[in-house]
Amino acid sequence: MPTRIRYGAYVREVSLKQRQISFNDISPPVRKDDEGNVIPYRPPKLQLRNLDIIRLIKPYVSVRLNEQIRAVLPLAIYLVLFQLFILKQNVADHWVISAGLVSVIIGLMLFMEGLKVGLMPFGETIGTVLPSKSPLPVVLTIAFLLGIGVTFAEPAIGALKTTGSIVDVNQAPYLYAMLNQYSGTLVLIVGMGVGVAAVVGTLRFLYSWSMKPVIYLSLIPTLGLTIYVMGNPMLSNVLGLAWDSGAVTTGPVTVPLVLSLGIGIAAAGGRALPPCRVLAS
């Protein structure tokens, strides 16, 4: 009978450079005292040179650092070329900008690693254990509160509120008020929307709902409300904010947590959904 192994375990084994050695070659000899009792072995303190530390850390850091460089560097080059050739302006304080880009790359590397190691397993554990120990209303409440919490932690929300300082109150009074005076209320409402989406996604996992009705029931009213706001000169300035508020919720905090929660709930339900359906939730 063939032995089944996980594909991830197979990839990990074939991708590593391995060399088999005997355990006897690395185990210390057994020492005994005068009475014949085995003396417990106490290994000496491990001594590592700086070169050894670099060799241990380099494979781990280089992969994650290269991922962020490939993500940030093309955008930075595009902005520089746009300013030089389209706007016909020199890049002022280029040393400060370069230092900021390096900080962004390193910060994103640490941030994404923290999400993978800390928050994503946390969300998957909640999604796996909670449905088996709590009734459905409790599961939905936790999913709703989690959606609100991750929205407040989303870095893009902070950047959205920062733009309120550059809005002219005379040209867009409603937009200015929402981004300055009612910024906390705005984030709370956006978080409630994410919470509702997390609840709907949880129900869809548990009851195997089709994705198309969910899209139609959410998209059609949204488009209708957009057309109505476009025809109102006073409200048209907040239309971009409304759509941007939905876009910022697909940031690096919300997506991993909600996705891991959905994966845990799907695993707890005993169903393996295709990747496209997991991402769509």
C-alpha cells in the first residue's frame, strides 16, 4: 500500500541539501562515576563566530529581503522617472528619500514575517478550535469583532486619515470633516463593514453558499448608490473616499488574518475548498 505524504513536506525535503551521518558520530561517549552510575552529559556552551552567525541568518533573511526589494524598488523607480521626465523636476533630498526606502523595505520584511509567524497562525487556530467549542452565534460574533480589530490595525487606514490634513475645507467640506473631525467614526464604520464581510464569509464556508449571489447582493446596491452620489455636487467629493475605504481593507493585516480564519473554519468543517474560493471569501 503506497504511503501518503503531504506535498509541502515533499517539497521541503527535496529542496534541502542533506547529508546523512551516523548518530554515533555526534553523540558523546557514556561516562560513569566510581559507583558505576551514568554521569549526565552537559553540553558545553555553543560558541559561534560572527561569520557563522551570518551564514545561519543569510539564507533566511535574503529571501524575505529580496521579496520586499522586488515589491518596492519598481514603484520607486517609476516615481523617480515620472518626476524627472514628465514633471521635469529634480528629486530633492534624495538621500533622505533613499534612507526612507531602505527603512520601508526592512520594515515590510519584519512586518510580513511577524504576520506569518504570529498573527496568521493565531487566526487559523481560532478558526479551527472555536467552531468545535462554541455555538454559531459566538463564532459569528468573534469574526465580526476580529474584522473591526484588524481594520484599526491596518496601516493603510492610518495613511488614509493622514491625507485629511491636505484637503481644502472650502472645496470639499464633507470630505474634510470625515477625514478630520469624524476620522474615528469613519474607521469604525469601515471596520464594521469588514466584520460583516467576515461573518458572511464564515456562513458561506459553513453552509456552502454560492459566491455569485453574495457578489450580486453587495455589488448592485453599491453601484446604485455610487450613481446617486455622483449626481449630487455636495457628495461627489466623498465618492473616492468611499471606494478607497473599501480598498484599504485589503491590506497586509486584514487579508492574512481573515484568510487564515477562513482556512481554519474550512478545516474545522472537514472541507478542503479550492484556493480561488478561499481567496474570494
